[in-house]
Amino acid sequence: MRKRNLQTNIRMTENEMERIKKKAKSANMTFSNYVITSALNNEIIVIDGIKDFTHQISKVGTNLNQLTMLCHQGKINCADITSVNKLLNDLWEYLVSIRKRKK
């Protein structure tokens, strides 16, 4: 039997704590065993640069929204901003889905 002689603290909300406790109880495990088993058996995939890429896409979206506003005010000629906006929204949704799958 292994001896666990190290201790650490983690921060979580009350809701998160209760959810983990319920899951541990339903798995007939202690809180510590459940957290350790979950942490060691779940693979987290890191995608290099996705945070910066997501930030840049967000900035492009902000610029596109500003152009759309100027277009609606008649201050600039509008190319087909709608299709560009749709493509950007699709890309954003795809990035969000990737981040959710990788967590």
C-alpha cells in the first residue's frame, strides 16, 4: 500500500466541492482518492498558441463589429460584411468547442 505523505490545497466553489463529493460518494471512494484518480486518469491536451489565437480572433471580431456599425450608419461602403461575420462566428464557435473538448 502506498503512503501518501504530501498535502496540498486547492481552491473551488461550494458548488464544485459538493459535485465532487457526490461523485466520490457514488463511486464509493474518498474525496482524496476520487480527485487523485480523476486527475491522473484524465488526459489534458495543450494546444500551443490557442489562447493567443483566440485573443486575435476576438480582436478581429471587435474590428468587424465596428465596421458593421459604420456600414449601418452609412459612413463606409459595405462589401458583404454579413458573410465575413458569419465565417468569423463559425470560427469562433469551432474554437469554443475545441476548448470545451480539451478541458
